[in-house]
Amino acid sequence: MINRITRKIVFLLSLALFGCDFMSRNNFKTVSLVTHHTMNNNSVLRVDIVQVFEADLWKMLSKMSNQDYFSQKEDIIKQNNLNIKLWSFEPIPQTKTSSFQLQNWKNISYGAVMFISYSSKQKNIIIPNSATHISIALGDKKIENISTRTKPKCTIRREEEKI
């Protein structure tokens, strides 16, 4: 018993000292995009959900702004196509809620991040590992609301992008 406890303590101390990154379990399955007719000054938005399977790439993408991501998206995909999964959406300005079930989502990854192409400099959205659903209300110039509480009753199957 003491041996097992001692091993756990040594393991936890080594993690703290050496700062290891680990993939973690996540249960994310669905996303709802709530749009309004005045969204983004009546212009289409681009919304990308990126699931990441490589530690250094996760560190980079999780800190990247929306503008930087969309300006570098092609290069990111070309250089990291084996280390990411990507789901892209282009919601149009209309008053509607669209809910999608993400196909081929992997339950283990370094994390998932959502990028939205507003012209203002906004931070990306890190999808919490504990979330099974996220609902984003897209406003005129920025995100109006983010919720992980209300799971949709009806979803549209959404395949990942072929990269």
C-alpha cells in the first residue's frame, strides 16, 4: 500500500517538475450556431473547429487569434494535416439556430479550438474537455453568448473536412 502511494507521489512530482503535456479525454459531440439577420454586418462568417493531436501544435493554436488563424489556415493545414481534424462552417445572416453533430470526432486529443472570422481582433474559443455541446450566438460584430448547457434535440450530421 505504501509502495503504491509512494509511486503515485513520485509520478505526480515528476509531472510537476518536468511539465509533461498529455492528451486528454473529451466528449464533445455537437455544436449549435445561433445566427441573426444582422450578424457580422450582414456578411457570411467562417467558423472552424480544429481538434489537435500534437502538443506543440496545440500550444500554438490555443494561443492564436482568429485573424492570425484564418490568414495562416492553408499553411497550418498543409504542415499539420496528420495532426488535426477540421470542421468548417459558413453561417449566413438569418435568424436561425443550426445544430450539427460532428462526425469522426476522436475522444482523445490535446484539445479543440474554435475560430470565428469576425474582422475585430478576438480570441479563439477553447472548447472545454468536459463539454459535450457548445452553443455560440453570433452577433453583429462579435460573439453575443457562449453556452455549454442546452443540448439540441435535432442535429445535422457534419463530416470533417478532407485535408
